[in-house]
Amino acid sequence: MLLASINLNKRLGAAGARANLTAWLGEHGVQAVLAQEPFKPADRTPPILQGFTFAGGDGNLAAWISEDLTSPTVSSPHPWVQRIELAWLVVLQVHLDAYAGAARAAQLAELTAMVVAEGGRPLLICGDFNLAPRPEDGLLGENISTFTTGTERAALRKLMQSTGLIDTTAEAAPVFTFERLSAGKLSRFRCDLALLSDHLTATVTADASVRTGRQAFTDHSALLVDLPVTLQKTEPDDVLFALSELTGHDPSIPSAKEGYRPHKTAMSRQAPSPASRVVTEYLTGPLGLTSVLDHGCGRGADIAHYRSMGLDTEGFDPHDDFGWPRPARTGFDLITSVYVLNVLPDPWQRIQALKDAASFARPGGHIVIVTRSPEEIAKAAADGGWAPHHDGFWSSPSKGTFQRGIDTAEITVLSRRAGLVPASDAPALPLAGGCHAVLTKPEA
């Protein structure tokens, strides 16, 4: 979905600015609008944006969603920050203090605490930060501006480093999003930012036409953020023809509301998986591992193999019909997770699955993660005509199953969110096809 983050400089109440904004949104196919300083006074009735539903907020921060999408949950923890839930992604929209560096530093510290409280959930923080992240991001004339203090930059670095966020528009040469004459000199700032969790992929571009073109409607550049998020469609109950009938949308494609069924991807194996055979040949013996939990074990073919090799083995699968309930014990030497992450439909569920797997390992224990490769899934999607969904595809609309190709680098980044690190003592595993990582749970 395409999200636009814009400081509207309180202009949305003007019919001309509103018409230009609406035309720009339609031209770009924007589905969600996050606006800083959208209108005045702050407590007025929000102006109507044609084609959009007001999702929440006020004249400080406000959000609109395309009228064909289910409205997200929106809250305002503080006047300067708004929290929006877009399916699995949490978006924090901010408008930091425009006058005092000390106030901005305090807000950034509070923002850091808010992000930590999210417990590792995937995040986008966007809006007008009213600061220059790097010295070169703020100029007065041709000189570095003194508007942003070192304390603010340190607070921003702490926010990003402690919570795994990246500054998506930090190009080598700054792309300024705000320009204004100040005391006869041109003041230029890259202050409109999009901070994204480092395990996510999104395209972020700054569009200056909204402040410089013939149909300009504000004095800040807009950030266009293309996110791997699919929101649920909504249809009125009292229409003669459903939207799906008019647009050709396939009603057989399940919605998130109907629920995912990842257990439908489980294979009925007559023999152990190649991954389990490699684990016993190259890992359990050389590292002296004697106990194994197969996390997301499906019907349990690999458990039988591990037990036949003399390993103390248990299995767990959240799908009750498979008959592998959650074990009461923990402290296993090895946890295996084979073709589990790639069938979970969003990064947050993947992180939660990794955290759960890690909870069964002893300190110093090992975790083997195996996934389908991006190349394999891309080919299957092309051959099968799979419909895109979030950051992957519906692999079977009738079953409600999802697939995403996940490479080793992505496994490693997601695993760090679960408190795991790459194992330095593990031999290379000769697993043909797919991707894998051998990780360890650090000693306390």
C-alpha cells in the first residue's frame, strides 16, 4: 500500500489546497494519508477528503484512509504523536516541537520508551521531526545551521540504535524537504523523516512538487512510503452490487478477517525431511547435542527421525489436529524450525514465532531455521499466478495459505529481534535449495 506523510501547514481548510491535495493523492494512488498540522483550529470538524475516510486525530496530527479499506485503529498518546495500526505494522506519526531543542530531545526520549514498549513489533515512524538528523541536513545559507542541538541528535541516534530503526531517506547528499527564507538567508532542512524497522523493505521518496509546483498545497515535501502491507477491503452492506463484482476482485481470495491457515501447507511425509537428516549428520553429533524440539513440527515425520537417532526429542505445532501440544519442558539443546517462517503472513508473526522457539532453548542452545528461498517462491508465484499479499503471496486462495521467500540475511535480522545471534561454533550445513541459518541463544 502507498502511504503519504505530509505537513500541510494548516491549509486543509482552504478549498483550493484541499482540491490540489485530492488531485495529487489520486494521481499517485495513495491509500493512507498521515498529516501533520492539517487544519486549524485544532478542534474543528475535520475537512472531507474526497475518496477517503477520516480515521482519527485533530489539527495537530490526523489520518485518512482510502474509503474502500477498513479504517485502522488510531490513538493519540500525546498531542505530538499518533499511533496507527495498519494490519501488522504499527505507524507512529509525529510532529515534534518546532521551537525548543530541549523539548524535542525530551519527546525523542519518550518516543524511544514507546517503541520499546511495542515489544519488537515492526514499526514506521514518520512525520515532521523539526530537526536535522545530521549537520549537513540543515543549512542556513551555505553554512551548517545551529538550529538542531547535539543533544537532539544524540536522542535520535539512541532511538534508532536501541530499537533497530533506519533513516530511509538519509542519502549522501541531503534531499531537503523544507526551504524558507530566514533573516534574508535560505534555510534548508531534511526534517520530514521516515524511520523504518531494519528488517522491513519499503520504497520511500520525497516529492517536492507539493510545495513548489503549480498545484502546490503546502510548504513541506511529501514522503511517499510504499509498504508491503495489504489492508482488508470493506464493502457497505446495503449496496446493490458489491465492489468485488464491479472491480473483478476475486471473492475466493480470503481476507485477514477470515483468518490464515498456515497448517494447510504442512506436507504428509513418508520420510524425514532433508533438513532433519543434515541436522543429525552435521550438527547434533559434532556439537554434542542430545535433546531436540521440532518447533512447528506438522505431522511429526522429523521427530520420528530424531528419535531413531537416539535423540531426546519432542515436537510442538499450534494446530491442534496434528497432535503435538505445547511441551511443558524447556532447556533443549537444539530447536529446529523447518519451513515455518515462510508460511506466516507478516514479519510480526515471524518474530513472535522466533521468540517462541527461542523460549524452549537453553542458554547457549542452538536454533536451526530453514525457509523457502525468494527465488523459489518468486518462480512458484509466477507459474501459479499467485495473488500478492503483504510481503508475499496467497499460495492457495481456497486453503487460505501464504508463502514468502526468506533468505539467510532476513532470517538473521528477524532472529536478532528474538534475541538470537548467529552461531560461531556451528559447521556449515549442506542444505541444497532453500535458505537456512544456525543461531544460538546467548548465555545469560
